[in-house]
Amino acid sequence: MAAPIVIAIDGPAASGKGTLARRIAEAYGLPHLDTGLLYRAVGARCLADGVLENEAASIAAARMLDLSTLDADSLRGAETGAAASVVAARPGVRAALLDLQRSFAAQPGGAVLDGRDIGTVICPDAAAKLFVTASAEERAVRRFRELSARGAPQSLAEVLADIKARDARDSGRSAAPLVQAEDAVLLDTTDLGIEAATEAALAIIRSRLGAR
Ligand code: CDP
């Protein structure tokens, strides 16, 4: 049987990594896990229970998480994203979500995972690693359009402030900070539309997989 193909895609908020990961998974016929959804689900649970500041409660929520019940659409809001980044800074929450992510990656044919620490912590041996980024201003415009389409009223300035706060929290935390893995290839999508970004990402992955 062919060796499993694990593809790790990391990057900051609204860099386009989710869309790229979905398209790459489609192209290779692999299952895809948006690991941000796990942290979003834990954040949403804690918000709903009024316990966002309670570390033990967030760890308990992470341990209870059931992949099959995640409703991606209801977790996409800005408030949930901010709550996700708060709980994601807690080592106990990250530890509680580790096995689930590693098991997903260990499926027989392989898998595509996107997040913040896939290439560094979850799948350090991934066959191909991408670090997707774009300027904070461009990412804010993209997220603003996405949230506007959902009917969630936030000004562009608010979205940019939220993106910058999340970048600082995700990069500055001591538990699995957002950082490019040494062997990841950087893809800056600031000036790339989604089609051009997909082509560039697929070309990088092809050359990585070919080089194995
Ligand atoms: O979609 P967006 O890029 O805004 O965020 P996301 O990927 O859904 O992740 C939401 C938050 O979860 C991030 O700001 C991180 O704090 C956290 N996260 C993480 O710490 N590790 C991951 N592997 C994925 C997400």
C-alpha cells in the first residue's frame, strides 16, 4: 500500500489556509480537519456556560468534545474566534485535543490538517508543510467580507483590531505558539486570489511529495 500522505497547513487568522486546506484535500482525495473548529467549539461551550475565564472548565469542555457533533457553521462568528484563542492558550486544553488530532492524521491514506501548530506539534513528520500568510490588512478585508455575508455587523476597523489581537495572542503564547515550522514552505497570499493561491499551494505540495 502507498505510504500515507499527511499535509500540514498552518497560518494566522483569515490567511486563507482553511480554503486552501479544503481544496488540497479534495485534490488528493484525503480527509480534512479544520482544527480551529475544535478550539472554537471549546470556546463556544465556555461562552455559553459563562466560564471562559475558568481554566479547569475549559479543559473539561475540551475533554468532552465530540468531533461528530461539531456544527462548523454556527462556530464561525467573531466572538467564538476570540474565545477560541483564549482557551487555545491553555496547555491543558491543547493536551486534551492532541489525541483526537493525531488519530485523525493517522488514518490509513493520510489526511490534511489546518491550524496553528500542525507542522510544529501535531504532525511534525508531515510529508508536506505549508505556512500560509497575508498582511493583516488584507486578512481583515477577507474576514470582514466573510462576516458581512453572514450578516454579522462589525466595522472593518473592528475586524482589523480583532485580527491583530488574535495574532498577538496566538504568536505570543508559550503553549504551541503560532510559528512557521523550519521545514514548512511559506506562501504569502496577500496579492493572490483564491485560484492563484490554490495553484501555488498545489505546486509546492507536489514538489514536496515528489522530493520524498
Ligand atoms: O478561521 P480563523 O483563522 O480565524 O481561526 P481558526 O483557525 O478557526 O482558529 C481559531 C483560534 O483557535 C485561533 O485564533 C487559535 O488561537 C486557535 N487555534 C489553535 O490554537 N491551534 C490550532 N491548531 C487551531 C486553532
